[in-house]
Amino acid sequence: MSLNYRIIFHLMGLLLLCNGGFMIIAAIFSGIYNDGATLDITLAAIVTMIIGTLSMFLTRGHKKEVKKKEGYIIVTGGWLVMSLSGVLPYLFSGAIPDFTNAFFETISGYTTTGASILDDIEALPEGILFWRSLTHWIGGMGIIVLAIAILPLLGIGGMQLFAAEAPGPSSDKLHPRITDTAKRLWLIYFGYTVAETILLKLAGMSFFDAINHSLATLSTGGFSTKNLSTAYWNDQPLIQYIIILFMFLAGSNFVLSYYAFKGKVQKILFDEEFKFYTIFVVGFTIVSALVVYFKANVAVSEYHPMIWGEAESAFRHSLFQVLSVITTTGFVTADFTNWTHFLTIFYFGLFFLGGCAGSTSGGIKVMRHLLIIKNGLLEFKRTLHSNAVIPVRYNNKTVREHIVYNIIAFFVLYMLMFIIGSLVLGALGLDFESAIGGAASSLGNVGPGLGSLNPLSNFNGLPALGKWWCGFLMLLGRLELFTVLILFTPYFWKKI
Amino acid sequence: MSLNYRIIFHLMGLLLLCNGGFMIIAAIFSGIYNDGATLDITLAAIVTMIIGTLSMFLTRGHKKEVKKKEGYIIVTGGWLVMSLSGVLPYLFSGAIPDFTNAFFETISGYTTTGASILDDIEALPEGILFWRSLTHWIGGMGIIVLAIAILPLLGIGGMQLFAAEAPGPSSDKLHPRITDTAKRLWLIYFGYTVAETILLKLAGMSFFDAINHSLATLSTGGFSTKNLSTAYWNDQPLIQYIIILFMFLAGSNFVLSYYAFKGKVQKILFDEEFKFYTIFVVGFTIVSALVVYFKANVAVSEYHPMIWGEAESAFRHSLFQVLSVITTTGFVTADFTNWTHFLTIFYFGLFFLGGCAGSTSGGIKVMRHLLIIKNGLLEFKRTLHSNAVIPVRYNNKTVREHIVYNIIAFFVLYMLMFIIGSLVLGALGLDFESAIGGAASSLGNVGPGLGSLNPLSNFNGLPALGKWWCGFLMLLGRLELFTVLILFTPYFWKKI
Ligand SMILES: [K+]
Ligand SMILES: [K+]
């Protein structure tokens, strides 16, 4: 059985066509703000759409059937094709003239990582900044389809577990499930984005900043239009609380939001992952806030203006940073690597957590941690009772053994890629803390790292190879490892 | 079914009696060198033996039967009882007057970690230094029994896998297997120690240094009698090559040595773990040597005298440090955290490797890594073929699923304890690199850490709580996590 390359190229063409369409929106934005980049962005859109149309035209009359193996190629290829075409607005406008830098910024966008190479963000034309935020939002749309419709069918990392809960017809065919489920959840995604934009505008942000930050929040991306990131609004707590609310929503399962709007609140109350996601956010915020309040001497810092008192400041910055890291958004209101040694390690640990499955967040994700911890505790019981068969339960259902296996294998692979990721960054000259933080952050699609890649710094200091490597790690993490790595195994290319 | 506490206390008494006997040997050493500590060590021996005899006397007439649950208590309790009594020579002689420090040094000894709080090792009486090395060697004896006879029966971390290969009668009862298997392997352990002592003496070491370093090599402990550790002999390559040879043996499975002496060389050639252990050592040495030679500017360093040229120096120090870290011996000929950023991360990664199962080394161990990697690769195959049952094979045999499960759970638990370990050290004020390095090193029973705990430094700068915490991590790592942690689970204390 050989691969159906025609449909692969056909779908890549379709993606390019859509991407060109999105560029048009950015061009319109550029035109409204009269930022001088309108023609360049339009040109990028035209080039992208022409290539897309050509690719679709040349592969017309393909067989409609997409099998598992083609699925892996389409997912990885799709993200690459988007990133390769997404650089055009940067290159054509000269906003980011260097290809490596432009590609880094773009893949960081589509993977919703939000690590940036820009030293002066505010110097860029509005249309380009909007395009930058839009790459996040497009990436987020992709992730929703991926998590809810594609990965479960491809059998990746335990995603089967909650796919059963997703709305839409339950079918084994890719096509109807994708279109039907995706449409419902995209509507919620779109609605949340509009809601956040309105609230931020009402709270005092400019419309431009409001829409950009909303695009970057719901996708858990983290690009900001300000050099200071969200620390720019440290004197306006209300704005930060609004972002906090939407980060929390973006890191939760969109399927639950869907049920909430359908009035089925019990679905949320009985969801184990949501419960622990909330517990983690609250618990870790308390720990961080107490340490910041009693141990970190930030009272006098420029970044922590005491608008509503020192306690509120410690609480808000902790809540914001905990959510920003757990949901892997990566917005920055304060440099957590500068609070205390303990909090540096603490937040580094949170790089690995991730939000809920079915959200746009990266990382390992709460569901997987829960299953791994449950299985670990049961292992003690199994050890005592001579390896009796004691299954793991999740949301009151027994989890099939091979799914637990799959999740643990994901965890091990994640750790392995983290170690290799750190080693490569170390080989490229980064010191211990920067290398380890950079690898963990890229793999988890968080954004800010540690050391020289700390939240107030950026990734521009990396050597070119380091930028490519981090981009690879972002893609790997974003596509749940297996989807990308499976393409490198001999099993994949064997004809059976 | 209630626990048979009488036999637990009886065996603790027996251990104390043995430990007192070992102290007598140290006292004799002390007398020969006339170091002024002879009476103190003798007093420590007498106190220990009296308590041991009392405990045995009071629990005479116990039921002989040891069940699984008592097994866990005996193992953890045994190491604690040894450590608590092992402090006496330090305290009585005033060599280490502080209890926390003395306990740290002792548990670091018995767990064969080799982390020290001594600022000036050479100032100590010979008898005390010998006792210090002896705690390593006693710990090593304990580990051999543990790994080959006890842990497999307790069902810990996949140790069942190679227990089938161990010599001696295969029985499910603890008693005959322990005595029979242990005796054969202890003989090899003892023989290697004697052989290394003789070779080191012939190569130019003093007898005292030779025997101490042999005790610390075969147990993969790493205490040295010199402040510079084995870097003291950086101008005598032959001595270091001898230590290299015995580190390699100490990190390999003693069961294989047994078969080698029986003439069954094919057992070694067909052992998968030994093959990869060798490949790892050779491969990692090559990487390290190339980086040291071409990138690290050590040509002029005092620690790297060019006795046999710069290339040999780079090779020797790399081989020495790779073996020292992989076998978790922790001897130091050069500060690998001072070579390049890449090598710091590289050696940090090796902290997690460990030697072979059935050796005295700590860490995760090669066998577990092999099974985890094999299972991870097969997971790709399972993903492609809709989770078909594809078992892991090891040494040409199918490994039962629950053993693979158990090994992976061990790995996850190891990572979890590493993270918690780092967080606690961070909370105690250690910086990122020191906290992470210290936790990994303690858990893996390596010895030297990173940052402020680098190979040329020691653990004396830790706050008292940090010393206790590191001691706990050492015990945890040494007893393969489950053995200790299971005592903290509710399952354990439930009567069934
Ligand atoms: K992000
Ligand atoms: K050691």
C-alpha cells in the first residue's frame, strides 16, 4: 500500500489558500492603520494563494480517502507549510529581513509558543504585529481540530480518552468528525476572542492592543504588542484580571465550554481533569503568592506598582504567572526567575505541567499527569499484592491498559526529548540554566525560559542553529511528539 | 495479619552486632597507625554491640518466618540502624562533633553516595578515615544482597528480570537464597577489593590510600582519603587507570563476574545490559574526550598535568569521569562542570544513567533504560498498528507486561522525586543549578553535584535541613524508591 500523496498535496494547497486569506485580513488591518506594509502583506497573500491554488489544481481528481499514515504526514506537513508561507509578510515588508529569524517567529506563532526574536516589538507596523498575533490564533484553530478530531484517531498519547466525550457524530472516518466537531468548538473559540477584545477595550486598552492580546490569549500563544509584554499594564490590575480569566478558559477543555453553553453544567463539575486543573492553579498560586509576599523583595520594583496594595500585587502577579505558565500562554507581568531561587525551580517545574487536553495549551497536560500519578500510586498496591491486575480509573471509568501505556510512553519520550533538547542547546554554547529552561519552554510551547532566555529577555541571542533547534522542539511539543517522531521511524516507511 | 516485629528487631540487633564487629577492624587500624582515636572507636564498637546483643536477646524465640511486608521494613530499617550506629566513631573521636554532619557522612557512606561535609579530610585520624571507607564497603555488601536476593522477591522495579539469572537455588523463601547467593558474590566483591589494593600499592600508592580507595571503588562509593580526591594522583596515570578498571567492574553485574570465573564467558557476551553498558561507557567517553580536547581549555590547568601528552590527558580524564558518574562512584580527577557548558549538561544527564543491575552502582541503571527505550520505540509500532500487542524482548526473552509497567513506574517516580528533591533544595536557598544537581546526585548516589556542590566542593555549605533532605534522597535512591516509599502508603499499613 503506497501513500496517497495527491491528497496530501491537495490539502497542503487548501491550507495555503486559507493562510493567504488570513494574510488578506492582516493587509486590511495594515491598510486601516496606514502603516506602510499594506502592499507587502497583500503581495505575500497573493503569492501564498497562487501556490496553494496551483497545488490544489495539480492534484485534483485525487482519491478522497485519508488513511492513518497520511494523517501523520498531513499534520506535520501542514504546520510546516503554514510556517514556511507565514514568513512572507515578515520578509516582504522587511520587518524581519533574516529568514532564520522570520521562520523562528512564524513557527513560534503557529505552535502558539510565543518566544520571540524581536528586540523592539513596538517598532513594527501594525499590520505585521496583527499578522504575528494571527499566526497564534490560526495555530490555536489547528490545535483544536488536532486534539479533538485527529489525534484520537491517530492514537496519540491517550487522546482517545476524552475524544469519546467530544460532541459530534462518533465515526471512525476523519472527515465528518473534523468538520462537525471543529465548527462547534471554533465558534466558542471565536466567541471567547470577541468577548475578551470587548472587555479589554472597555477596561482601557486600545482596540489594537485588545484584539492582538485576545488572539494571543485564547490560543495560549503569548505574543504581545508591547516590549514589556503584559507588564505594560502593571498599573491597571483590571486589564490583567481580564487576561487571567481568559487564560484560564483557554487552558481548559473547550468541549466543557461547549457543554456549559448547552446548559449541561454537571459535565464540568464531574470532570476530573477540570477539577485538578483548578486545584493546581489555586494551589500553585497560593504557594507562589506566599513566597513572593514574604520572601521576594519586590515591594520597590518598578514592575510591581502597588496599585491595590502589596498583598494584591503578590497575589495578582502569582496568579497571572502561574496561569501563564500552566496554560503555556507565556505572557509576562513579572520576571519569576528574579523572585527567589525556589520560585525559579518551581516555575521551571510548571513548564512541564500544561493545561487540559482539548485546550490550546501545550506541555504534558493535566490529564496525562493524573493518569501517570494514579498509575504510580497503584503500582505500590500492585507491588504489595504480587502484581495483581489493578486498573486505573478516570472519570469513573476503567482506562484500558494500552492507553495508560501510551500515556506513560509519551511522558518518557517527552523527558528524553527534553534532555536531548537541553544537550543540543548546551552544545551550542548556552549555559546550564538557559539550555535547560530553553528546551523545556520550547518543548512545552510556553515561551519564556530561564537564565539568558528569562521572561524579560528574548530568543534573539541564540545562534542561528539554536533558533532552528528550538523551532523543531516547538513543533515536536505542539504535535504531541509521536506525530512528528513517527515519521523518523523505519516502521512508518515500511510497506505493508 | 499483624507484622512480626520480633524478627524485625532481632535482625536489627544482628546488624548492629556486625556493625560493631566492623568498628573493631577500624579500631585495629587506628591502633596500628597510633592515631589517637583507637579508644574512641573501640568504645563505639562496644556500645553498638551491646545494643545489638540486647535487641537480639530481648527478641529471642521469635517466629522465623519473614513475609513481604516485614521485608520492606527490614531493608529500610536496616540501612537506618546502620547509619544511626555508624555515627558513633565520628562523634566519640570528635572527628565530626556535630550530629547532623556525622549522620550525613555516615548515610552518605552506607548508601555509597560519597558526598562529604569534610572540609579537610586529610586532618582526620587514619582509623576514622578507614571507618569512613568501610561504611561504603559495608553498604556495598548490603546492596549486593538487596539487588540479587531481596528486591526481586519484593517485586521492586523490575529486579525480577535478572534475578532469574542469579546463581543459587531458586526458591521463593528469602532465607536460603540470601545466604547462598550472597556468599558467592561477596567472595567476588572481596576478591576484587584485595586485587585493587595490591595493584594500587604496586603502582605507587601507600598501603593506607590503596585499601581505602579500593573499599570506595568496589562499593561505587567515592570517599577519598585526599582533599583533592583522586585528582591527587593526576601525575600518575597508571594509578588512575587501575581505578578506572575497577570502577568498570564495580559498575557491572557481579553475577557476570561470577560466571566469568566459572569459565562461562558466553554468559557475558550474550548479556544485553553488559553490551550496552560497555557501549555507553565507550561512546560517552569519546564524546567527552573530543570536547575536552578541542573545546575545553585545560592544557594549562594544574589539574591536567600533561604526563603522557594532551590527548591522553583528555582521554583519561574523560574516561575516568564518565565511568565515575555512570557507575555512580563519584571519584574526581577533574571538575567536569568547569570544562564547557555542554559537558556540564552532558554529565548532569549521566547522573541519571547508573551502572548495571546487580552491581553496587546507583541511578536508574542500564537495564531499566534499555527496557524503557525499547518499549518507547515499540510504542510507535503499536500506534501505527492500532495498539496491537507487541511485547518487549530482553536477552532474547519476552518480558512480561507487568514488569515493563513496573520499570516505567519506577522511572516516573524517580523523576518525580528528582523534581520534589530539587524544589526542597531550592526552598532551602540553593540556586537553580546547585539544587537540581544536588538532588540528582543524591538520588542517584553519585556524590558530586553542580554549581556550589561541584566536584571540587563539598556538601558542608548546605543548611542542616538540606543535609537531612539529601540524606533522605540518598536512602530513597539506594533502596530503589519503592522499598522506602511503600512504607508511606496507606496500603502498607492496612491489615488484610
Ligand atoms: K505560549
Ligand atoms: K558514589
